[in-house]
Amino acid sequence: MQSEQDMRRINEQTVRDFLHLLAEKNLDAWADLWTEDAVQEMPFSPAGFPTKIEGRNALLKHYSGLPKAYGAMSFPNLVIYPMLDSSWVLAEFRGEIDVLVTGRPYNNHYCGLFHLNNGKISLYREYYNPTVLTEAFGGASELSQSFTRISHKFYDSNL
């Protein structure tokens, strides 16, 4: 059985791996960090963008267009705040991302609350500035169209 300190270290490393694999666009390895029934919540998402994604397969579908939609990605300035319960991790970081469809940068500040079970993410609640996301895609309708187009390409290719 893992000690509380060992679980904290494992869970914090999972959050670091989450950001690293996302930046590397290694979605297969990234998907392995999630539980089957994992949930991502984005309570302040702009119109046309989901506020909740349920299940590892749905998460993979949501992120599937990332390699073609984004150029260079990095998540600097990571700060992990220890929680009393080691199954929870609070992480603050920046996202510095090149949006290929618009040629604009998408640089946002994030706060992520992760709940982990045995080193796997069961919940990721992501807080970010939705205006910055919308502007990076050229406006609300463009963001919605880009997201829909990316999702359909994944869905159609996996039938």
C-alpha cells in the first residue's frame, strides 16, 4: 500500500505528465493517464465549446484535432499547490500555443483541479479565460466552426 506522501508524488507526476504529453501531442499516452469514466469540466467555456466531457473516449475525441489545429505548444510556469488530501492536485500554469488555422497565438493562464485514483485522472476541472480562447480562433463563430469541424473529422474517421 502506498503512503500518503508516495501517492502525492505519483499524482503530482501524473499532472506533469498530462501537460508534457499534451504539449508533445502524444494523445495515445496522454489518454492512458485518464480513468475510463474520467470527466473534464470547463465551467467558463465560451458558446460553441463544451463545458463538460465525460469518458476517456469522449476526451480523446475532443482532443483528437489538436495535432492538426495547433503548432508549437508549451505549458510553462507550472506551480503545484499541495492539498490536504493527496488524491487532489491543484495546478496553475500558462499555455503558450500557436493556432494553425488563424496563425494567432493562444496564450492563456490556467488553473486546473485534478482528482486522481491510483495515479489516473478521474476529474479535471479547467479554469481559463474564455475570451482569450475565442480571440485566438478569430471570434465565437470561428471557434464553434473549428471545434465542430475537428470533432466531425475524428468521428467520421473512427466509424
